[in-house]
Amino acid sequence: MRRTSETPRAGTAETFFDAHCDAVMKSIDEGADFQSTASPAHISLPRLLSANVRVQAFACCVVYPDRPSEAYAERGWAMVEAIAAMAAESGGRMAVARTAADLERSFLGGPISAVIGLEGADPLEGHAENLRGFADHGVRQLIFAWKDNAFCGTAFGSDAPLSREGDRLLGLSEELRVMVDVSHLSDRAFDGVCERSSRPFIASHSNCRAVCPHPRNLTDAMIRRLADRGGVMGINLAPHFLDPAYSAAWVSARRGAVPHPMSPAERAELAAERSSIPAPGLDAVVTHVLHAMQVGGEDVVGLGGDLDGIERLPVGIETVADYPKLVPLFRAAGLSDRQIDKVCHGNFRRVFAEVLP
């Protein structure tokens, strides 16, 4: 049955829970200083504080840029440790969240909660049981695959369902109270999670396929099933997930199959072509929020910007510090204060409180 909730307001609507970012990749690979106001990254501690982001989920993605599979576990552990270090160096302004109580403290004046997630279970090296070690070190969110792996297929891959080991991983995630995240999963793997999960799950950074026909977005049927299970989808700020015209131009710029791995020159050429495509405005974000609410109700949608993991942003957003600009747009679109609170923080706050230990 579809759930409804009356999440208490945390002071103002300008309070945010962002369900996905790749800031740790910027820190490890490009040397971005998470603590600095001068960081070139979309996400930094000063910017999170400026926007009043009370919970930020940090993704550990080990297969992008392309790396040999034998390095996946080492890379995963390095990213988990880097997020813990970012929190430890924050002077008490951010802490790794392991429990629902930790998240609640963040909304009651405590430090920002950093939720650690694996964006692709590849560090588990094909064995679901290896999740136990990562959960012991604070991992509380899990996308089974970023590209096809031993656990399931993905939106850009074979459309394979959950494998037998994927079923084991689903069961263990629920046992350990790790949030299952279906962003990037194939439609058939999404179906498997719906059919066999016993707890709510999320799509941390996926938009509406009916608005923008990108395979990473959710169909209306998927949104309804997610809502019926008490789950939440986070609107992704990637322009090619937001706007159909931009998405078509972005795909066209690839000129067919992109070689893997691309050389630095090929990457630069592709980035230059895509940078010339006019980006959509923030009204596109509002359109996806309204559509998700129309299909799945006001409890199904939140924010999962994918900041630091995407090449472009919609016009009006340069960093996470610009998130408050969304609030007057939501209000102008007719959302009530209660609905705005739910989109900005309340829906993800509710579902994580239900799933985390």
C-alpha cells in the first residue's frame, strides 16, 4: 500500500538531504580540498553548510574511471577511508552516520551526516558476504551495479536480472540494515528488488523516463512500484537526465560507440562538444518533481543531485550551495510548505530512518 507521512519540519524548508554525490572521487583523483571554500568541486564542507544540507550521501564508485577489476576492492576501501577522513577533519561539523539516530541528530542541530555508499558492489569481488566488512566500517547505502557485474545487469548493459548472488546480496543488505539503491540497475533487476525485498528501497539519483526518455530514468510503472514500497527517488541534476532535447544532443555528440577507455584527447574532444549544448534551466528539475508526485504521490520524491559525478549542471546551479534556489521555484509551481519539506529532506529522512539500524 502506498504510504503517506507527515514529516515534522526542521525549522525551514531550506533544509536538505541529498542522496548521492561523487565528492570523494574529486578528492582522491583531483586533489579537491573538501574542507576549503576554494575547492573547485561541486561539494565541499563550506558549501554544504551554506546550503543547510543536513545529510549528504557520498558514493564510492570504483569502476569509473575504468580500472582493472583486481583493483576494485582496494579502491573501495580507499574511498570509504577517505570519506571517514573528510568527516574526521571537519572539526566536528560532519560525522559519518551509521544509525537512524545519527541522522536525526543532524536535523536537531548536530553535525552534518555523511552517509557512505557503494555505487556498484564491485568492491565485494562477486561475493555478497563481503558486504559485512564494509558495513562494519560504516557503509549504509548500496547500488548493486554501476555496470554489469556478478550481482545484476544495468541500464546501459545487458538488462540482466538479479543473479543468485544478487539475491543473496539483497537479503544480506536487509539483514545488515544497509539501504538498497536501485539507481543504475537494469529494469529487470529493479523488478527483482521489488519482488523480493522486504524493506523500502530508494533510487538515489534517477529521474522520470516519461519526461526524459533516458534509460537511467524510471518509468511511471517503476515510480508507482517504488512509491507502493515506501521508497524514494532522488532527482538527478544531470542535464541529459532532465531534458529530452539536451539528452538527444548529448547522445548525438558521442557519434556512435565511444571507445573504452578513451584517450585524454578523446575525452577532451567529447567534453568540448557536450559543453556547447545549451543546458536546461531549473524549471526542468521542477518538471520532474511534479511528474513524480503526480505518478507516485508526494512521499516518493527527493533530491539526489549526482554532483561531482556529472559534467554539466542546469543553469542556475553551480554548486550544492545553490540548492536553496529550488525552494521558491517549488513554491511557484504550487507545492505547499509540507510538500517542499518532503522533497528537500523529509522523504529521504523518513525512509533512511526506517531502514538504518
